Amino acid sequence: MAHTAARLARLALALGASFGLLLPAPPSAAQSLAPSVSLRDSVPIGSDGLCEAQIQSPRPSEGMFDRRYRIVCRDAAASVGEMEVVGGETPPAALARLAGADATCRAAPVGQIGGGLNNVTAQLCSSPGKAVERLILAGTRGGRTFAAAGLAVYADALRLGLATLAGDRLVDGAVNVPLTQAGDAQAFARAQAEAISSEIALSEAYRRSNAGLFAEAAEFFGVSATNLPGQNATEALLNAALQQSNLGNFAEARNLFAKAADDAAGNPLLARLARNFRSLDALNRAEPAEALAVLDAPLPQLVDSMEATLQLQIDTVMAQRLSSEGGNPVAGAGAVLTLAERLQLLDGQATYLRGTAQRLLGRPGEADDLLRRAYADITAVREARVVTVLWLRAQILGDLGTLAEARGETGQAESLHRQAIALLATTYPGSPALASATAQLAGLYARSGRRSEAVALFRQLVADAGDDAHTPALRRHLAPWFALLAEPQANPLEAAEDMFAASQLMLRPGLAQTQAVLARELSGGSDEAAQLFRQSINLGRAIEMKRIEVLRAESQAEQDASLAAALLPMREELDLLRLRQLEVQQQLAAYPRYRAVSSGRIALGELQATLRDGEAYLKLVMLDDAAYAVYADRISATAYRLDASPARIAEMVDILRDSIAIEEGGQTITYPFELGVARQLATVLLGPVQGQLSGVEHLIFEPDGALLRLPINLLVMDDASVDRYAARTADPDADPYDYRGTAWLGRAMQVTTSVSPASFRDLRAARRSEARGEYLGLGQNVPLPEYAVFSPRTRSGIADERCVWSPLTWSNPVKADELRAASAILGSGGAGVVLLTDGDFTDTRLKGMDDLNQYRILHFATHGLVTSPEPECPPRPALLTSFGDAESDGLLSFAEIFDLSLDADLVILSACNTASVGGLAASREAGVTTGGDFALDGLVRAFVGAGGRNVVASHWPVPDDYDATGRLISGFFQADRGQSIGEALRQAQLALMDDADTSHPFYWSAFAVVGDGAIALRR
């Protein structure tokens, strides 16, 4: 019964309206006293907020007073141990049972435990096939046996936990986990996987969803949908579908909803969940009429067996677990919801969605009535004390405020927005929801002429926003702030600083997803970077929990002065947690894998201090209706609005891309380049700062929107180039593909593409490669016979028969000519140069090489896959390789790339489309959302995470005509020793620009340097 209750409780959780816990009533003095540990369902272990013990449901054979706990630590990807309090069993018997029959054990030091335990015994045990040792402790007190077993590296948690249970009181202390290099990373990961609970995995998915971390939630829900049974899997599948819709991956969302449809139809909770989620999906696609049609569809009637469960109660343990919004459980709630109340909350959410659809259809009267009805229905449940609908209530208030503003009722609108902020400020500080609610109020001020108030509130919002506050909604709500900053300013530097700070909250959905996938890969590892990463992420969660606790204590102390004394130790503990997190993050900065998943923010001054003489940084921000730029050099900075909408900029980019290379009938076709459009785009992007560019030798460019799929080195910097070309091609005998003498941006300066300001700063401060070898060339895969039959392993985790790459994918390998040319040039100096081609170039060999970190330069000449075999398949970007052993799939996936250990100053991806265009279903992990965005968010970022400081990747299929690519690569590697990567590439491109046969950008412009082009190519 308890398991069924737990399952039904989770079913009602939904995006922005996940229903689980009640707000506690104001505490009395008696309630403020800490309860007995034996009466608590969630018990903190130590005083640093890192670990806690969660009580488990009783087993039929257990005594009435027996208790079992699972130990969960916030720096671990799984449960790290268990504890028991049992009667009628001796400590030796408990040790033997917990060790297991096949374990090999030896005596271990007991250490200091406390809590009044007697006859304590400790042993270290290992089991066949598991590389991680477990520590088991057992002792007695008061006729009962207290035992703990778990990963030996969490010995502090096991000892503190036993002391807490034995003493029946909370025990101060810190859980210190040594960072050790596991001998067998795969075995360690297996041990974690064996320990993790499917319920915990699903709870982690909800935590991320409720915190607005849609990309991370999508990954966790996707895994849960695969691993969970029955209706649990359906629930996870519905949530995974909604997360994909939130991220703009509508085709994949549609497929996931279809898979869940049959299983959801017969269950009242699942049916409502599916209805609401499909309606949200329609709203995400800007189809409000479809959303209404979904909401109008009939729901299944309750059968007799379901009627009987309407009074089913949710146990307190599950209620507290479900309350974890972004890791912020609210203590002392205890109250539970019936199934009928959960159905009522889901129906209230449906009414809200109806109101939203009516508002988008231009029916403000109907929308206002529905939104008010939804708010009343939701707050009627348990006297408005359900914590997990606070977010939904705030959304409704914000929408009502928007409607009031449209009616001219500014005062009413302000009041509604303030109510929304007040609901969120205590429970969700630093969350995307609070940032969006605050931005709505600030936008109201801006539109109402209250400029100073708007400026102050927007600045405070940006300063207070958490690192995970980036959402599509926040991007929209910050538009008034960017508009204010682009107005003529008395202090242009201040406006640039403000716009630069706000722009770093604009994380692209594709990038967010890539970071989420790589973060999951990193958090599951066993090396020091992985352990530090888990500590950093989950210390952040502990900080949020403690910050909320402090905020509530401050509020209570205002009403009862006797509670003020408890504030000081709470604040000290919060300061300690923040100090620990800062130390961990400083350690993490040395690891490239962390830089690949980090979305940290820096001040404009920090960036300027990183730049050198002759360098400038240009950052673009594309909003819905306007585009902006921040330009900075060492001593000055300016912010401006681009003189073209994002839609118009996208049109220009499409025109240029189509004149460079377009696929027609399986062939790559090149047309005369649209020189005039390239000049127009240069004026839009660089016109306001063109005078400042005259002294720039190195431009670091951070693109956004459509510019993610175009290298800006092909922009035309003067009108004279366009006029000369037009005059010359007026002659019908003139060569329209001759662009010699054009003032390309790439002729005047080297260009580096930056992933983010923080990553550029960290990369510039990172040490250079210490590899002994100079060059490793890889490519020219072995073709497969057309009759080859693929086994499931070749699908890279995709279990659909349609999602298999044809053997023809391997039939046209990239020739190794450029690898041989590069190796001949570099090998002449006597440095370590190695080529792996044909049968030596397999994914099996690459993943098994333990000396990859001994090469400064890795050069891949192979095809990059950034689309999927079929539009409905969830793709995974990868590099094509030859097939290796029986487990080989002939692909080096981006997750496998991320797990490589490199120490390379340069990785070259001389492959088709490794930096740019995919199809309509191009990979979201490659950062491609609607077909044609920049793949640096996938393959390139994975190589950065693996230890590549710079990646040179191609925007379109590199051409063989006129030996253009071979000449480019040869010219690149013929650079003088000490010459920078960016300048070496520019010099090689100049040679092609000045040759009539290869002066079209198709031949010389494809390659982009991602990272820091100022690093020397050759030592």
C-alpha cells in the first residue's frame, strides 16, 4: 500500500505545478524544539549539510521498532550506504548479513563513533566483480543492535550516522570524502548503479524540473523512462516528453507522447498529466487553439477500484521526499494529500492552461475569468498550504498582472506581480521562477516610464540570479532591460557592464542540453574531477537549503524575538558551506571537463583584464524581436542594438550559406557568393564599432542565434569590394567565382570563436600541454560491405529499428592525404608523430589508448554525424571510425569523446559539418534546435571537456577541388614556431583568398578556431 501511495504521489507532480507538500503552520515554541531522531523520517548526518539518512518502508519480517535507513550524500550519484536499528540480532550476525555470503572481509579500525554504542566491531569487505570496498560497523545499546554499511570512502558518514541513531540526537561533525583515483572506473560506476534507487532517480528528475533545469530534467526523465517498470515508466516518459517540448525539440516530444499514450489513457492521474503536458506542448509551439482542443478531450471515468483509492493517504516519508524543490525540503510539513486532492490540483492546472490559451488567442476577458478560477481552485486545496504549487500560483498571478497592464490598470498589475514575487522569494531564492517574476515587474516599470525603478530592479535581479536561472521565459522577460541599456547613455561603460552581465543569463537551450548530458557523464565518473563536480553541484543544493532555512528563521524571529538566538549558528553554517563550495570550484577550474559543463558568469572587467593589446571581444545576444552586441577591448567597452531583427539576420545568414554550399541531389553545389549581403551583415554586426576595429589583430567572437552557423571571417568590410566585383562581373566573360582583392574580415584579423566569457578566461589561464608527442593523425575509416547486418550495439543506445545508420554511411571515407601531409611537415623536426588510419582507426582502439594525453595535436580526418538516420530518431553526434571489436559500433560518440583523457593544445576536426549545419532533426546535443545551428555545443564541447584547449572545426563539407583543403592544412602546419593557431590559419587562408580558383569562401572560410587562437601552434 505504501509503495502504491508513493507512486501515485509522484504521478501528480508536474512542471510548475508539482503537488506534494503542505506549507507548515506558524511554529510554536514547542514545535521549534528538535524532535527525537527516532521519530524523524529524514535525519541529517553531521552538520555540514552533505549527507542525510532517509527512512525506508518496513519489511514484513521486521519488528515494530526496527528501522532501516538509506544514506544519501549530495556529492554522490547514488546512495552511499545503509543503516539499521534491529532487535534480536547480535552485532556479528548483523555484520555477516550485511556483508553477504560471497564477500571477503577483514578487520578494520572502529574509529570514534560515540552515541553510547558498546561492543562496536568494524570490517572492510569486497565482493566478486566489485572494485569498491564497503565498510560495515555494528554495535549495541539498550539491547538493540545498530549497524551501518556503505562505501568505505564515506566512513565519516557511516560513523556519524550510527552515533546519531544510537544517541537519538543530531551529532555535529563534517563528512570528509577523500578524492581518490579509482583503479577501475567502470567497476566503480557499476557499484554506484547497483546502489541507486529508481525512486531517487525519478525524484532527482523532478527536482531539476521544478528548479527550471529542463535540460538536466530531460536527461534524468529519459533514463528513468528506460529503467522504471509499468506506470512509473509512463510517468517518466510523459515528463521526458514535456522537457523536450520545453527545449524546443517538438518532434521528439511528439514521439514520446505517442509512446506514453496507451498506458496513460486508463489511469485518472496519468490521463490528466498527459492532457496537461500535451496542452503545454501545444502552447510551447504557439498553437493555443490546439491546446484548447487537447483540454476539451474527454478523460477516462474512474472505475470502482479507483474510487476506493480516493482516500488513500501519502505516507510522511514520501511527502517529504516529494517536497524537494531543487533540493529544498521544507521541514515539519507532515500533512498529506488524498488522491482526490491531487486530481483537483491537476484540473486546476488545466484551467490555468485554458486561460493562458485564451489570452494568447486575444480573448482577455475569458482569460482573466479562467485564470482567477484556476487560482481559486488551486488555493482551495488545504487552505493554500501546498508548497509545490507555489510556482504555478506565481505564474497565474504574473499572467493576471499582464492582463491588468493591458487594461491600463498599472497599480493592479504591480500588486499582482509583487504577490507572485512574495510567493517565490522565500521558497525559491535564486530560482528561474523568481528571476522571471522579478523581471516581469521590472518590465512593467520600464513600460510605465519608471526608469530608475526598472534599472534598480533589473540590476538586482541579475545580481541575485542563480547560475541556473537561465530559461526561455527569462530571455523574453529581460527584453525591456536590454532595450533600456541600448538607449543613449550618460555612462556607456556602465551600460556595457550591465548588458554583459545580463547576457550571461541567456543560455541557449541546445547548449543547456549538451551541458546537461556532459554533466551527467561527469557526475557518474570516479576520478577527482567527477567527485569534485558532484561536491560542487550538491554543495550548491545544500547552500540553497540552508539559505531558505535562514530566511524562514529570520521571518519567524521578527514575530518571536526568543527565536533570534538560533540565527547566528545557522548563518555561520551557511558561510561555511559557501566557503567549501568556493574552494571546490577553485579546484575544479583546473579540470577541462568542468570547463565544458560550466556556465559560470564573470564581470566585464574580468574579461577585459584577460584581453591583450590588439584584441577585442564581441558578444551577440539574440532575443525574440531585437538583437544586441557588447564589444570590449582592454580599455573600453560599448553596448548597442543591432540595426536588424533576429529574423532578418537569419535571412541574411541563410542567403550566405546557400551561396556557399548546398546539398542538391546528393551533391554539394556552390553558387556565386552573395558579396552584397555579406557587406550588409558586416554593417549590421560591426558598423557601430568599425572605427575601433582598425587596431584589432585578434577578434574573439561569441555568436548567438543564426550567427552560430556562419564563420564571420567572410564578412565584407568595405563597400569598394562590392562595387569592384559588380563592375567586373558586368562583363559576361568575367569569372563570377573570382573574389580576389575582397576586404574580408578574415584578411584583416584572426578570428576565434568563444563558447562563453568564463570559458575563454579559464582557457587563457590554463597551463599549456605537457605532452611529449607532437601529432596524432586519425582517419580514413574502412568501408563496410553493403550487405553488412548491424546488431543493436551499433545504434548507440537507440532501440528503434529505424534508427540504424546504413552501412553506406561508412562507404565514403575521408582520404588520409591531409594527415600524411601534416605528419610529413611536423615529422621533419624529429618530434613524435603518429598516424592511425584504416583498420587501426577504430573506436575500440581510441577508447583503449592510455597515451592519448601524450599528443599536443590531434587531427581527425573523418565524417562527423550531427543529424540522425531518420527525423523521428533521437540523434547523438559522433565521429565515424572503422569497426573494432565485437562491441564496436564504428562511432566515437560525443559522450565517449568527453570521457577521453587528452592534453592537447589543438584538436582538428577536418570532417563534414563538425561545426555547423544539421538537418531538421539535427542533434540537440550538438546544439541544433531547428536544423542548422552550431555543433560546437556538441562534438567541439566534448573535445574541450576531454582536454582539448582549442578545436578547429568545419562549418560545411570541406572541398577537395583544387586541393583546397590539402593546401590549407599544409599551409597551416608550415607556420613558424611560436606563431599562434589563429594567425597560422589566417595565413593559410590568405593564400587561398589570393588564388582565383579558391577565392570563393567555400574553399577557405569553413574552418573556425574555437577556444583561444592565441595559443602557439608549434612549440
